[in-house]
Amino acid sequence: TDRTSIAFTLREAGRVTIAVFNALGERIATLFSGWKDAGVSRAQWDASACVAGTYIVRMTNGSNVAERCLTIVR
């Protein structure tokens, strides 16, 4: 499908930004930016406007950064 759900877990509450970048390193979407409580949360991505390829999802929480690759196959 064109939509995906990205689950993430925070050990403690804090400001979180989840963004999607293309292969050129350009930010193409911000899925969430704001305060989240500790625990498991989800961000939704509607990738219907994106072409096939590999994308990077980056979550920033204070000084912590986590990245994962997602591949769209059409």
C-alpha cells in the first residue's frame, strides 16, 4: 500500500521529530514534530506521491538520533 506505520519507543518523555529523506538527503516529509510521552507510539507515512526507491526515516529525540531505511517498490 501507499501508507505505512512507523512504530517507535521512548524511554522517557521528550521532544521528538520524525522525518523522511530521499536518496539526495533532502527532507521530503515530517511525520511528527512535538512532545511525546514515554512508551510506544506510531507515526503514519502516506508515500503515495513518492517514486520507487530507498528513503531514510530519521527520528531525533534530544541528542539521540535513530535512522532506518525504507524501500518503496512499485
